[in-house]
Amino acid sequence: MDMERIQKVFISRQENMTQINRKLDNITTEMNQLRNENIKLKDQVSKQDDRIEKLEREVRKKITIVRGINEGKEERNGEIKGEIRKVMKTLKVDRREKN
């Protein structure tokens, strides 16, 4: 092989390496962007999970199910409310009545 041909092969290899390095740099940049986006999304999901749990706790606080009180006629409505108030006071549950 003559020197000129060797130089052409060397230059060609060098150009190929340069192209490969550019592509690798682009891939690395994109991967870092995706990694950062992934971190942000995980953080957002975690915050939403915490918020959902908090909201579920709030809903559970506001829902009170009382069993064992015999609901009869409508005129017992006042009695039933009184019994429920007594139970809630015993359990130290603070509930405001809605009118």
C-alpha cells in the first residue's frame, strides 16, 4: 500500500469516528434529558400518591357509619340523632351537622 492510500483510509476512519462520537453525544444528551424527565415524573407521582392518601383520609374522617341503631318511623329522627351524638361524643368524634 502506498502512503497516500493509507492516509485516505486513516482520514476515512477518523471521519467515521467523529460521526460515531457525534451520534453518541446526541444519544447521551437525550438519555440525560429522559433521565431528568423520569425523575420529575416519579416525584410528581409520589406527590400525587401522597395527596390521594391525604384526601382519602379526609373522606374517611367525614364518613361515619353507625350500626346497631334501629331506624323506625320518621318521628324517631330526633332520637336517632341524639343516640348518634352520644356515640360520637363517647368516641370523641367532632362532627358538625349539616342542615
